[in-house]
Amino acid sequence: MDLQCKTATCSGCYCGAVRLTLTAIPTSVINCHCSQCRRLGGAAYTTWVSFPRASLQVQGEEHTGRFQVTANVERHFCRYCGTHVHSYDSRMPELVGVSAGVIQESIAISPSAHFFIDDEAPWHEASEDLPMNGGESAYDRVQDQMTGPQATNGAPGARD
Ligand SMILES: [Zn+2]
Ligand SMILES: [Zn+2]
């Protein structure tokens, strides 16, 4: 293990051209079921881990491409292997979103809620032990679980 990764969260793209180091602890972890996360991630949903933006250090930034998904959301990806490495949302300028799947070291994370549950893939069923948010705003609580953590806000990368 990289020495630095013992005290920080290390992440990066599949080919290694782009590496991220996040020196702060995550502020939230959520599952986003929006159609953008599904199509851009190629999976039923994306688990977003948010960190303070100021804690992000990028190595190999020159190898990243940027894709403006919406007026609010910008995704950064590796130009060689295509891995989506992080996202910004102009409505949450103090945060950076990293999809949990690219985090290399095991960190103690567990999602606190589902978002955009109304957009869930028809062939997928989200676990009902987490709060579900959807509705018109996609952030309205649509189903409460009996116990568990309170839902946090959305995350950079979630659709506008
Ligand atoms: Zn790469
Ligand atoms: Zn999303």
C-alpha cells in the first residue's frame, strides 16, 4: 500500500494515468439512481462518496477529459481508459464527488440513502433498508425505513 494511502483516501482510474488523493474524511455516501449515473456508469446506480473539494489532489490531471453533463454537473474522466474519476456540481461548490467503485483502498463507507429512486432501472430493485428519496425534486423522502441514519443531501454527480 502506498504510504500516503494509510492516512488519506486514494483513488484513480483503471490504467493509473490519473490518481486522486483525498486527505479529508467523506462528508456523505449515497446511492444515485438517476439515468445519468446509470448511463455514464454503465451500472444500475452509482454510489457517490463526497469529500471536501479542498482535500482533493489530482496527479495526472493533464490526462483527464471533462464532460459537462448539465449546466450544474461536470464529470472528469481518464482520456485513456475512460474511468470516471470525479465530479463537480456547481450547486455544491465546496464538495467533490468520487464514485465509490474507483476508491482503491478499503475505507469504512456505507451509503446512507437512495436518491432519484423514481428513476431506478426497471431491472433493479434497491435495498429497502435505506431511506428512499425521489419524487418531483428527486430529493423528497418517498419511503422511510424503520431504523437507520438520516438521509444526507445529494452529492456532486447526481443529476440536476
Ligand atoms: Zn486511465
Ligand atoms: Zn445520478
